[in-house]
Amino acid sequence: MSFAYLGAALRHVDLGVPAGEVVLITGASGCGKSTLALALAGLIPSRIHGELRGRVCFGERVLSGLPPHEASQLVGLVFQNPNLQLINQTVQSEVAFGPENLALPQPEIAARVDWCLEVTGMAALRHAATVTLSGGQKQRTAIAATLAMRPRVLVLDEPLSDLDPVGAQEVLGTLRRLASEGVPPSSSSSTGWTMSCRGRIGSC
Ligand SMILES: Nc1ncnc2c1ncn2[C@@H]1O[C@H](COP(=O)(O)OP(=O)(O)OP(=O)(O)O)[C@@H](O)[C@H]1O
Ligand SMILES: [Mg+2]
């Protein structure tokens, strides 16, 4: 696929990611990493306007053009700046926000919130105000909130870029755990989400 805002940002990207693979995309500032992340999450062109050629698919499903609440259950995006992603007052309310908007039954929401807080190491801070969190804690809260939608694929846009070594280790620990354990099946769905640690590095 290719995408242009006013000028071209992505040219002839041909990327396939098999189930279970962890892929790292590297590249200089401005090369298009965030644009690619937005495209992978299906937010182009529904939320980010420009000229799209080609398409992004999850299996047979075309993501480009799906309503955001549907796309976010297939591919979850953790944005480059967690301050733009966190919109609720507390950690717990942030993580519950997505499932609540899907109008899921309360026990399902509670189970998702508990699991997401546990896997990201944020359970002890569930009642904390998000504005009081450190950078690593905010990033882990954003990951938890994204996981609460039970996405099949997780896309993280520079999850370590603004963190000090301690915060970076916290987030890496969460990602390692997710990569090795995966996400348990939702009680309202039979589809699980598992990842192995098979890895690949690409550049743009
Ligand atoms: N909303 C926008 N409107 C117009 N042009 C944009 C917009 N967002 C990004 N661009 C341009 O698209 C290109 C790719 O930007 P993008 O943010 O995807 O790069 P990046 O690799 O994520 O950079 P960084 O490492 O600095 O985060 C750049 O030339 C940028 O100026
Ligand atoms: Mg970027």
C-alpha cells in the first residue's frame, strides 16, 4: 500500500506478518513509522485523511475503512505519546473505557480489566489518577487499555522512546510477558491471541 498526506509518506509498502511473529520496524525520524502504525490499525483513511492506495488486511478482512471500534478489536494501537491516548481519570477507568463502549456485560469488563492490569503490572495502581503516573506507568496503562479490546495484533509506536531506563525496562518486561504468554480467550469469544517470540526486524 501507499499513503500520502499532502506529500507521500508511505510508498509501496508490502508487509505480511504471520501469526505469532514479533516484528520490529526501525527507521529515521520522518520515514513513516507512525503512519505505518496508523495504517496497520485501520485508522487510515477513516480517521487520518489523505490518499490511500492499496489496502491493509487482517486475514481476509479489509481493515482500511472498518469503523474504529471494529478495527480496534483486530489490531490495537498504542500511540507514540501515551499522554494523547489516556483520557480517563484513573488507571482502572482508562482500561475499562473500551470494553464499556462495546457495551459488554459487567463481569466480562471486570475480567478484562483485572487481566490487563495484572499482565502489565499495573494492578497495584488501578485507582491512581493517570496524571500522577510516571512515563513507564502511563505507557503500561496505554498498553493495558489497548489490550482490553482483545485485539488479535498489538502495534506499539515507539513504546520506549520517551522513557528512562527504569520505565523502559518496565515496558519491555510487559512486552516480553505478552509475547511469551499471549492473551487468554475472551469469555465472549472463542478466539484467542497468542504470540511466540519468533522475531523479525525490518526498516523503512
Ligand atoms: N498529519 C500529518 N499531516 C501531514 N504530513 C504528515 C502528518 N503526519 C506525518 N506527516 C509526514 O509524513 C511523513 C512520515 O511521518 P511519520 O510521523 O509517520 O514518521 P515517523 O517515522 O513516525 O517519525 P518519528 O520517528 O519522528 O516519529 C513525514 O514526512 C511527516 O512530516
Ligand atoms: Mg513516529
